[in-house]
Amino acid sequence: MKHLFVILLSLSLFACGNSNKEDSGKTDDVQDQNTERYVLVIHGGAGTITKEKMTPEREKAYREGLEAALSAGYEQWKSGKTGLDMVEAAIIELENDSLFNAGKGAVLTHEGKNELDASIMWGPDRNAGAVAGVTTIKNPIKAARLVMEKSEHVMLVGKGAEQFAESGKLDIVDPSYFMTDRRSKQLKRILKRDSTKIVLDHDEKHGTVGAVALDKNGNLAAGTSTGGMVNKQFGRIGDSPIIGAGNYAGKQVAVSCTGWGEFYIRNVAAYDVEAQMEYNNASVTEASAEVIRKIGDMGGTGGMIAIDNKGNIAMPFNTRGMYRGAVTEDGKILIEMYK
Ligand code: ASP
């Protein structure tokens, strides 16, 4: 009976995938009564994800992909590893899964290449690392962590980032490793429509990936990894590798974003969640819903996931759906896709 209650609570939380402050507030109250804490939340992108457009096979494949990522991260939690290990393990699974717009299967640039961005952040000391525009690093999230832990810098770009990853003995692959048939077709289709426009992968229903974690010591971490937007040109970099925009972890909250990156950068979206919690006493649900509202008002689309230092979570988005999942400390896995 208790379990059923918890599942129902969780489902109502997942169903709250919008930026309606009133609804969000209610959900947060429910969360506060919930004795179970979440330890890991992930997303696989937001967009036009609807039941009508989904086939049972595709839904199953996404579900399995998200479940594998949650399990990998949860294993780290169970063995007492840090939030960084949890986030990294979950994101590696998603980068290796060609369904998602990160690592293998990432979207293509105007020139038909894969240029990948990723970042990671550790809440306790706000240490952070990021790589942008890389084309040969098999798992960009590992490179982001390497930058954080083994360099004096926060962000490395392009060739330099690749050399650094190689010197750190990370797996280096031929750029063709990331390429998939589906992405080539997608680019061709988009180039026919309007060759100058960048397109959010939303329309194509796959997305950037991210994870936020609360480890056994109460520490928070966040990670985000992406191929960016389809048909991007001129070395365009989105929000995902930018600390405070697409990714952020502090003492109160960890946040990972997905959506039209330019709007997230202009709103300093991920950090704004912690700022509202710190300066305005907002709950994680209120703060994240407010950021998505602001982005929506400016014409931006997308979503975010957030976990606070008590294990409360929020997953607002202003699109038709967002691939998302979470796991509690008891290992109960929840996965949702639609609004
Ligand atoms: N935020 C990513 C970018 O703008 C794209 C996405 O989340 O789908 O690069």
C-alpha cells in the first residue's frame, strides 16, 4: 500500500512537466511529505514527443536506454561513489546509445559533421569542466571531467581539447564512429527545407542528455552532453558546455538543461535555479518552473531537470514531452516521456 502511494506521488510529480507555478507548488508540497528521496535524475532531451507519434518499439527502446542509464548511475550510488561518478556513469550509457543526441548518434552540423559539447560540475566546491566542438573523443563527458580534475581550466575547445583527452588516455575514435544513417537523412531533409536555419532536435524527437545526482554524502553533481542543434554552422556552441547556462551544481541544487541553447545562455538558466533558491527561498520546483517560464516568454523551448540537497526533484518543460527518469534511494526507477 505504501509503495502504491509513493508511486502515485511520483507519477503526479512526473506529470507536472510544465511551467505552471500553481501546479508546481502543489507538487512540491506533496514531495515534502514524501519520505523517499530521489538520488538521480536524467533527461534524454525535450521536444515534440507525443504518444500519437510514438511506435511501441521506439517507446520501448527509449525506455530501455533511460533505464540502463539510471541503473548505471544507481550502481555507483549503491557502492557509495560520488555524485560525479553517478552522473558520469549515467551519461556514458546515453552517449553510447545512438538514440540520443550525444556521443554516438549525435546530430550533424551544416557540413555534415558531429561536433560534441559536454560539461560536468561538482556542487561542494563548484569545480567544473567542459569540452566544446570536439569530434574524436568517444565519451565527451569523460573529457569534461578530465578537464575539471586534471587541468587548471574549466573549458577546452576543439583540437586542444582532443589533444588533452588523448594525453589523459581517454578513448579516441574516428569521427565516423558518431555518424548514423538516421542523422544523415535528418540533415538532408533539413537542408532541403532551409539550409541556413539551425534546428532544434526537438522536431526530430531525440535530444541532448543530462544527469543530476545527490550522493550518499549529500553532495550534488550535474552533467550534460550533446551534439547541439542540427545544421549548426560557424563553430556554434550551445548552452550544454557552458557552466551556469546548460549545467550547474552548487550546495543547494544540481541542474541539467535541454532545449534551444541560445535562450538558456541568455537566461543563465541553470544557475538561475540556485540563485532563486538562495536569494528568494524558492523551492526547486518553483525555481525551475520560473526559469522555463522566462525562457518560454522569450520564445525559447525546452526543459530541465533539477535535484535539491534533500532529494526533491523537478522536471519542467514547455514542449510536448521530455525523455526523463529518476531513481529513489530504494532503487525504484520511474520513466516518463510525455506531458
Ligand atoms: N541545448 C542544446 C544546444 O542548444 C540542444 C538540445 O538540448 O537539444 O546545443
